Amino acid sequence: MTASTLPAAPAADEAREENPWARAWRRLRRRKGAMVGLAVVILFVVLALGAPLIAPYDPIATSWSAVRKPPSWAHWLGTDEVGRDVLSRIIWGARASLSAGLVSVGIALAFGVPLGLLAGYAGGWIDALLSRMVDAMLAVPFLILAIALAAFLGPSLSNAMIAIGITATPVFVRLTRGQTLAAKVEDYVEAARAVGNPHWRIALRHVLPNIVPPLLVQASLAIAGAIIAEAALSFLGLGQQPPAPSWGSMLNSAQRFIEQAPWMAFWPGVAIFLAVLSFNLLGDGLRDALDPRHK
Amino acid sequence: MSALLEVAGLTKHFPVKRGAFGFVSGHVRAVDGVDFELRAGETLAIVGESGCGKSTVGRLVLRLLEPTAGSVRFEGEDLLALSDSAMRARRQRLQVIFQDPYASLNPRMTVGAMLAEPLMLHGLAGTDAARRARVGELLDLVGLRPDHARRYPHEFSGGQRQRLAIARALAVEPKLIVADEPVSALDVSIQAQVINLMRALQDRFGLAYIFISHDLAVVKHIADRIAVMYLGKIVETATTEALFRNPRHPYTRALLAAVPLPDPTATRERSLLEGDIPSAMNPPTGCRFHTRCRFAKDSCRRDEPELAASPADGDNGPADGDRGPADGDRGHLTACPWWREFPPASSIVEAAGQDQDRIRLARLQAAFVTAQREAP
């Protein structure tokens, strides 16, 4: 037998050298629904950021000569009851909706993930206490709790975001806790202890990075929920305050003119529908792309 | 000569909780009074079936689990008395290799970060550059390339992953490595590579191993001493040579009889184990092995045997290869007072060794193996 048939050291496979995120992105690109969702999300983000440049009219400028005009070349999506351009208000309203989605989910992540990590990792009475609090909050329907909190904090867009964020927190606590419970019995966590890591470092360096994928999926789905919640709160007058535009408050003012000027209700509804659908598509795609069991 | 590790009366009972309120309905007696010691540079193998508590012993020694009772003295210091932070510092001297290299490496950490972490935690190799150099050195030591440091664990094969786990254990230059079934998740061809690597590293760094395994064929190649566990207790402990040549406890004999021989003409004792290991929640009274022992007597159901050098007179027999009574409990200990009455077990392992043809074949094979090794 010669050395050519018996390699002295096992040769590493040279083919793949990519980190887990690069692989997830490669798999995400293969999913049409997710890519459509991502494209629409990016479109809305561009609209929101570029609103001053893109919007054809001032979203709060009234015009008594153009009250409740149907869609035309001058006003592509029509005008509302005080003559404001619906398209411009939708473009500016994307700011309120998207920032409500992102900020409130950011709040939910900022509180939910550390608490869930603590509950799952520490266990014992800390876990019992946090879990009962979460159960209590989850027993109240999402919107009811958000409305109650927003009413308590007072009507404004930022208070609505805080209310939605707090309401969305328990889901993240529960998800993070469950994922942490599953991850902390993995051999690599025990190995991290054996190497001499302190507990906080195990939780942050070894558990957290491994539970990010499900959190990311939940976050993208929660953004969709938060956009709906913001629309609902604004519809009820607890979110964005007039005359500043938001899709929910546009729906609210449109309801009185639903027969005379249906475009006032139709386009904000379409915007909410598209934003929510695209975040959901993106979330579903992420779930598949980040799941190592899918090929 | 003082021991590196002294374990006495080590016990772990896991509470079993039932029902909605988590009332403790019983205890799983996973480890029930285990004593052993280990010298620097020595390999002690702990063998036994699944569920006998051997992995739990490994975790208790490392204090990855807190024992219910007993003591673990490492370099003369009681590990169980240490505070959390003091224990973390001691972990530099005690390391672990797990069974499944697919589970024991953090999938979201590069190899470089994984190997640098213990260095950072224990303040070894202070600068970034020194740490990088040490990571390259470690990879080289286990037969991988320094540029593998940028990769993630999923890019490696099982054998390579186990090499990475060994490199992580070696990073802090430990004195003792607990290897929990380090090769049982690997292909047989890779097993030999990893065992040889572990032996080479032991010679080079004077490591002591606690090698936990269910596979006596593997253990034979690495262990100096073997402790056989059954249902949370050690039933026999001896040097590897003595245990293979002259197994005393019926359980050891049954385990040895289950080791496959690479010789179709070999004849040997048929004493394969029947039935399952009894529940550790409710172990049998008396000798725990009596339910499966073909030599069991009435008294075995009643009296719990002690792990003893020799029941009557301390005469271990000239062929035993023992170090004699002067060596105290490092001799051949057996938790069965009746072992002398059993038929000789000489035929268990290498029974057909006298056969001339077989010897010639073995020489031929040995020549091939040597030639193969010498080939560049």
C-alpha cells in the first residue's frame, strides 16, 4: 500500500467556506414569496425615508377647491374631506406605520429577549415569576391590552408605540425562554461551562446567537402585527394625532365618507394590507431559510 | 505517590418529579458511592452499559453536576468546597471531551473564536497575536491546518470535529481530561485515528484521562486501569492487563464475552447478558447484578457485596499481574465474594491464540500494518 491510497491526514473539504448567515441568505433568495415580501418592504422603507422628496403634495395642506375628488392625474389616489392628497398622505403615513412596527418590536425585543433569556437560563423561582407574569399578559387579547395601555399613556404616536411594544413583549419572553431551555441542555453549552465561562457569558455568547433565527422570524411577523395595531390605535384616535397622517387615522376619517369617497378608505387599506402581507411573507421565508432542516 | 484525583463516596441521586405540582416521587440513583483515584499521566477507563452512571461520574468529577454526596479531590484540593468563581479558575486544569462532536461545538462560533475563548477566560496568551498563534499551534497539534480557524464547525467531518474538541480541551494545558465516549460517535476507521491522537498527546503533555466508554475493545488500547460500573456502582477495578486476562466479576466476564474477536475460529465463554439493566430508581437489593447473574445465589439477593481486594486472604493469584497488597486499593478489586468459585475465564478474549496458522496470519498482518505506517 502506498501513501497515495492512504492520505496521512484527513483533508478538509475545501468546497464550502461560508458562515451560517451567508447560507441563510442564499436559501432565502430561492424563495419567491420571501423575495417579493422583501422587495415590498424595501419599497415602503424607501417611501418612508424619501417622503419629502417623493410625495407630490404637502400631506397636511388643505385645499377647499379639491375636497373628496376621485383619483385623477392631479391626485392619483384622490383627495380627502379637506382636500389633502391621499397619495402624499399614504407616503408620509408609511413613516408612522413602519416606525410603529419597527420601534414597538424593538421595544418588545429589548425587554422580551433579556427577560426570556434570564427566565430560561436561571430557571427556578425567577422563571416561575416571569412566566406567570407573561401568562397573565397573554391572557388578555393583544389589541385590548394595547388599547388600554395607549389610553392610559395618553394619545400620541410615541405612546402608541410604547403600548404596542409592551403588549408584544410577552410573546418574545415566552419564545426566548423556550428556545433558551432547549439550547441550554446542548453539549456545546455544557462544554462552554467546562471551559470556564461565567454564566452571563454562556448566556450571551453561546445561547443567544443560537436562538437568534426563531427570534428574527417572530420579529418580522410581529412587525406586521404591530402595523395593524398602530392602524387600529390611530383609527381609534389613540395613535398618530391629526393632522399628521397615518394609515389608521386615514381609515378613521374615511369611514364617514365610505359611500361618497370610497378611495379615501381603499388606498390606506391597501397600504396596510401590502405592508402586513410582505412582512408575513418575509417572516415565513426567513423561518424556512434559517431552519437547518430545510434544504 | 499522591494521586492527581481522588474520588470517594461519590453519589448522585436525581429527584424524579411527578404531576402538576412537581412532588418528588422518587430518586434515580445514577451514581451510588463510587471511589477511585487517578495518578498524573494515567488513563482510567470507566466502562459499563448505557444508564450505568458512567457519564454522570464524569460530569460530577468536573462539577458540571453537583454531587449529592461524596468528595472529589483534585491535586489535594476539594473541588466541591470551591465557590463558583474559584471552580471556574480550576477548570483550566480539568477539561472535557464529549461524545457527539456534532453537538459539542457551538455552531455559531468560528473554530478560531472557540479555541481562543478558553485562552481569554484563563488569561493565557495575552495579546490577540499571541492568541492567534496559539490557536494555529493547537490546530496543528491535532492534525488540522491553522487556516481552518476561520471556518465554522459544520464545515468539518465528524473525526475533524472531534479533533477540534480535543484542541479546545488542550488549549488551557490541563492535567486531566474527562473523555466521555469520545470515539463512539465516529466511524471505526476514524476511532483509531482519534485514539492514537489522544495517546500521542498524553505522552507529550503528561495528561491523565478518565476515558468513559461502553466499548472494551476501544478501552483496551488506551486505558492503564479499568473500572467496570453497573447500576451506579463500580463492580470491578483492575489494571487493563489483569482485567482482560483474569476478569472476576460475572458482569465483567459478560462484557468481555461481548467483545467481538477478529477471528472466526475463536471459541470462548458464552455468557452474554440477557434482559435490560434494572431501573436505577429502584435497584435490586443485595448485589445489584443478581437479577442477570447466572451464578447468583440466595445470599446475593440479600447481602450487598463490598468492592474488595480479595475476600478471604489477600491472595490474588500469581497470574493476576497485581501489584500486591502493598499497593492498597490500586490492586484488583471485585465486588463479588464468590468469584473464585466460577469456572476459569481464560477462554474469553484470545482463546484460539495457540493456533499456528493464526499466529502466522497475525505476523503477516502486523508486517503490513508496519509497512503502511512507514510509508510517507
